[in-house]
Amino acid sequence: MSPLDDRHPSSIADWDDARRKARLRATRLGHDWETLRRTRVMLLRLAALLIAGLVVFAQYWANDVAPERARLARTEPAVLPIATPADSRNWDTVVVDLVGLGGLNASDTAAALPSLSRMGVVWAIKYDNRGIDTKVIADLITRAALMSGLKNVILVGHSMGGVIALEVAKHIHTHSDRRLVAVLLDCTPMDLNAVRPESRGRGEDMVRWMGWLPGARESRSLRVLVETYARRDQFVDGYAYGLPGLRFGDLRSVLGEVLREKIYSPDAASNGLIEAQFLAIVAGGAVDDLRAMSEPVDGKPRPAIVFLRPRAPAADGVVDVEYSHRVLVEQVGGVDGTLLVAFPRNTGHANPRQRPREYDRVITDQVLPFVQRYQAQARAANTSAAPR
């Protein structure tokens, strides 16, 4: 008789759950440990989780953070030529455009406004994608103007770019030999209180993430998450049982838009640059910059300040333009002030690329005559004490 003859296949009648559990207990990890078995098992599990987390973090750092950090280390600010003056008499003046929050390169914005060339040579600033140093930008503009023989400077800042423009303007007005003619502010928040709560919250969330997550300033994966979350109203229907209702077709479209415009575009601002731009608003130095420019320095006259804003405050969903308007009137307005407030028609928040005709019309009809008076003052000062 074969020794296997007494072994029959198991049937459902042979099932014994108690015996199964006993067998699992007898074969599981640490079953023969007699001292601190539960503690030792828990420590082993924590160690396994830690090792898995370290592996994931190493991949995140090596494939996401490190390559982007190496790329950003090679970036630097630049002045890019856009247009020559429409009037040959303005070859002594340069108009420098600075883009707003989330932007890197102001070239497309400056090129969309041919009216800027009525005031002088037009340049655009490309920020350093690692962050913003307004002294570096001011020195860059000053050196480029000196080499080009341009004695007068006009700065144009869109939205947050106006905050940067004011700080750059202070450096040029107080610490350079170029003459600052005017600063044009397009829907610029004078401080954090001028930023509407929903937009302020997004910026604060990003800055908070930058503070506690290692590599957040360079991580493209985090950028995808943040940018997609900011657009959640485009693909989230609501919440049921605590879970969001997602429209997956719209979610795919949003992801494609984020990847195309914020990740793979060569003109996409880095996380670190956006943080620096937002912190420039948080710092709230615009009022101090205006005060520094409200007095003549070394024979250089006070510059003009121009504020472009929608007539209807609700048309700007990002900045409370009425608040900024009041601050500007308090600081540089009045009978002896240097302020002009202009209202382009049918515009929203700092959108010259979407409404170039409206912007060009108000710049040509209102801003240009106002700025030309200050150009004449600067030229008179140049004649009496021309900078090198």
C-alpha cells in the first residue's frame, strides 16, 4: 500500500477556522519571542515603513528636486529688448516692463503694448527663476541704460510686478545716476490688505508648504499639486459623504493645462520665484518706496506715479483696487502730488495681453501727456547736470 493512500483531499467538512488561526499565529513574525514581543514587532514595522519612506524620498530628491535645483542655479535676471522709440526724440528714455505673480518673462506683455514705445526704448525684465533681488535688477537696468546712453528710466509693473517696480524705482532714484521719470502701476496691491482673501489664501498656503516640505522650492511634483488644487473649481462638483465629486474629463484638461503652462513652459516661474514674489507683497514696503521717491534726490525731480485700474472695483477679482487707490492718494496724491489714476475700459486684473487696445488707448490718451511733462523736467535736469 502506498504511504499516500491514507491522505485524502481536504473537503469543506474538514475546514477549521480555529486551526487556521492557530497556524497563522505559529508562523508569523516573532511568534517564538518571549520578551517584549509586541514592542519588537512594532519597532520592526516602523523600521520597514521608515526604510520605504526613505526610498521614496530619495527618488523624489534625485529625480525631482536635484535636477531642477541644478537648472535654477544657472538662471539669472536679464534685460530683453522689445521695441525702439516711435519718436526719435525719446532715444534718451527707456521703458522697462515687469510682469506679475507667477510670471517669469515680461516680453510678451511689453510687446502687446506698442503705446509704450511712444515714451522711449522698450525693454522687458526676465526674472532670476531662483528668486528676486530688486537691487540686482536695479543695477542691471542702470548698467544697461548707461551702456546704451539712456539717461531716463520709466518702469511699468503689472499686478505684483508693480510692487517690484516700486522697490527697483527707489534704488534707481536714490542710488543711481539715471533719472527716474515715472512708475506705471497696473492693478498693483500696495500691501497684503489689498489682495482679496481668496488670492491671499492661495499665496499663504504655498509659502506655508515651502516652509515645511524639503525641496518644495524646486519640486515640480508639488507645483503640479498646488496648481491643480488652485483650479479645483473647474473639476470639483461638490462633496458627498465627505468626498469630492470629480469630473475626470475636466480634471485631465486641468492637468494638461498645468503641465503645459507651469511645468514644461520655458517661461514658467519656479516655486521659489513665486514665493519671493508673494513675500514682496507681504513685506508691504510699497508705501516706504513711495515716500523715498516723493522727494528730489541729487537734483533729480520727483517721478510721476500712474495707477491703472478698472473703473468697477469688482472687475478685478484679485486686487482691491479701491484700497490701493486710497493708499496712493494718501502718499503721492493731492494738489502738489505726482499721481495720475487712469481707468482703461473693459479690463480686469492686469490683463494687457487680453485687452491690448484698451490699454493702448488709455496710455496714449491719458498717460503719455502726463508722463511727457516729467520727461521734460528730467531733460531739463539732464541739461543742467547731465549724468555720466
